[in-house]
Amino acid sequence: MEETEEPHLDFGNTEIAFSHKTDRELKRTYLLFKFMNNPKLVSIGSFFGNIAAKIPFHLMDPIIRETVFKQFCGGTSLFQCQKVIDLLYHKKTMTILDYGVEARNKDEDFQRTLDENIRALEFAYSNPNVPVISTKLTGYVPISVLEKKQAGEKLSTFETIAMERFEERFVTLCEKAVELGVSVFIDAEESWIQDPIDELVNKYMPVYNKEKPILYNTYQMYRKGCLEYLQSNFEKARAGNYIFGAKVVRGAYLEKERNRAKEKGYEDPILPNKDATDEQYDQTIRFCVQFPEQMSLCNSSHNWKSNLLQTQLMKQHNIPNDHPNMNFCQLLGMSDNLTFNLAAQGYYVAKYVPYGPIKDVVPYLIRRAQENTSITGDMSRELKLLDEEMKRRGLK
Ligand SMILES: Cc1cc2nc3c(=O)[nH]c(=O)nc-3n(C[C@H](O)[C@H](O)[C@H](O)COP(=O)(O)OP(=O)(O)OC[C@H]3O[C@@H](n4cnc5c(N)ncnc54)[C@H](O)[C@@H]3O)c2cc1C
């Protein structure tokens, strides 16, 4: 682990990062990440897909529950998440509840997602350690309708109604969020369905963010022109006198995006390489940190350089570590070295805690497993840290 430039903030401190794990838990986590790091599992999506197709789910359930689900999810219900919320709070870390169900198709399923999101808002309201919930708007409307809308195709009567219901559900969610004073992060999804999602969030941010940042949209920095897009939305917020809520990520659908652009023969919407994404990401953090009173930023990354950059910029701009608009966030089960070392220095940091029925969170779990697989055969970032802590405790 390279040294950070600030002596007080050491992301290499694995003692703080893993102090919540007993030796037994640490060994188990190490073995899980070692398994996921196997280069043979590079196409882990199809690996799990093949297994899932051959083995009945009730047989898979206990294996998933005891391994990746335990590592990356808070539980199958809100109630089950309480243990994780308490543990995080003990480490001065807030929780963002993320109902992990994605891409539904039927009207009753969309209603169920909304009901679950409302329940999460109520749960958060009664729990001071949960200031935010997050949701994916593909839980409210068929993806096929979003895709058609974005492509500018004429919608059928049924599809027009689906879009109207989409907006109604979104407004119901926002009204409840404002009433309870709990914020909502809207996740970013694939580029070919993202425009109608952005339009909806941009339409209602001026309504709901007048006094405090209730709504946050997500900006994927692997997309070409995303910094300019964020800047133009910020200018609108400044002109309209409302608080701009921005969750900044690199982007999770790289392979899917590249494949679709190639297959359909349109310009790849993603930057050409990792360096270009990193550059745009860090430029965005540089931009956002200039306006701590007019925007609320959530730097959502496992990249230590991008996290460190924000702490350095905050110092330069004389922004206190615990400024409520300068947030950091990592996913549960990953980058504890960033989360808990930031928390130890008083930064406003949270973990995304996904929850939901195991079968429904499988796509999320596959993305996490893919992220932790090694293409080159080198140790993944997480595995290196776990390896260091195992050695520090004399377990290896
Ligand atoms: C709290 C939180 C919330 C999130 N919410 C969302 C969300 O709403 N929507 C979403 O899409 N993702 C989301 N993500 C996932 C995120 O987009 C990244 O996939 C993940 O965090 C890895 O990126 P990184 O910044 O942590 O670090 P790194 O590991 O440094 O970067 C990896 C990322 O760099 C980019 N990249 C890698 N190779 C290339 C290449 N060849 N060319 C161009 N870019 C490349 C990709 O985006 C890749 O995911 C979230 C992540 C966190 C921590």
C-alpha cells in the first residue's frame, strides 16, 4: 500500500479498517475474496448464470446467503439490517439503505418497489444513523418503455400510461422523503435508458431541494461529457436557487456499454480508457469542492486517490472535515480501509447497505464479484488489504 500524503489519514491502516472483524471472520472474508480473485472466474457472470441454470435456486440459496450475501448485503429485510447499521454507527459511519431489487416488469412489482422504498424512508426517519435511502428507477417502470422513450419512438397507450405511473410513483416517493426529511439517491443505470431518468430527477430537484438536499442524481464519470453535464445542471440549480444533489461514481456497466455500442454501431458513450475516466472523475471532485454551500456532493468510490483528493481539497478550501455537504460513500463489504479511516478523522462517510430477497439481489452480487475478480492474476485491492491484516494479526 502506498503512503498517503497526509500523515493523519492513512488508508493503509488495516487495523482500523478491520477492527470490527474477529480473527475467524477475517479468515472467512479472506477466503471469499481469494475465491473471487481467481482469474478463471473473469466471466463470473456467466459462471453464476450457468450454475444457476443447472441447480435449483433453493439449493443455491444457503451457499449465496453464507458467502457473498453475508459480505455485501445487510439482510433480506429492513429489520435484519439493524445489526449492520449499529455496527457501522459504532465506527462513526452512516448507513444508506439500498433496496437491491432491480429491473422489474409487472405493475404490481413496481408498486411493491415503491412500497418498500416508502417503508425504508419511514425506517430511516426513526433511525438517526440512516440519513439517506437509494433506489433504482428501473424498479418503477419497464426498461423497454424507458428505452423506447429515449430512442424517440412513439409510445403505445399502454406505454404512455406506464410513463405517467412512473412519474406518479417518483413524486409519491419524493413527497414522503420531504415530509420525513430523509434524502434519496437515484442510482444511474445504462446509458440507453438514462435520459428519461435524468429528465425526471432534473424536473423535480428544483421542487424538493429548496431547503435541504433531498434528491441526488448520480453522475457516471466513465461517460463522455459527464463533467460538462454536471456543471450545466449545477448552473441551473444556482440560477434557480435550490441545492444541487450529486452522487459521483465512475460507472458500473462498462462491458455492457461497450458491447452494445459495438453491436448496434453507434459511438461508444464511454471514455476510451481508465486514465480518461480517472481524470474526469478527479476534475469533477475539484469542481464540486468549490461550492460546499450550493451543492451536496457524495464522492462514491473505492479509489483511494479520488477519496484522498477530496480530503486534500477540503483542507485547501478550509472546509471542515465534518461538513455535511461533502460526503464520502463506499459499498458494504468493500474498501473498509477508506470508510473507517475517513470516519476516524471525522469525515461524513456512509456505507451503501443493500438488502432484499436473496434471489432479487443476485445481479448486484454478480457485479460485486466481477469487481473483485483479477484479470491479470494480481491480487485485487480488497484481497491485498485482507492479506496485510491477516499477516499483521499473525494469522498467515
Ligand atoms: C456508494 C456507491 C454507489 C454506487 N452507485 C452506482 C450507480 O448508481 N451507478 C453506477 O453505474 N455505479 C455505481 N457504483 C459503482 C461505481 O460506478 C464503480 O463501478 C465502482 O465503484 C468502481 O469504481 P471506483 O471509483 O470505486 O474505482 P476504480 O476501481 O478505480 O475504477 C474502476 C472503474 O473505472 C472505470 N473503468 C475501468 N476500466 C475502464 C476503461 N478501460 N475505460 C473507461 N473506464 C474504465 C469503470 O467505471 C470501473 O468501474 C457505486 C459505487 C459506490 C461505491
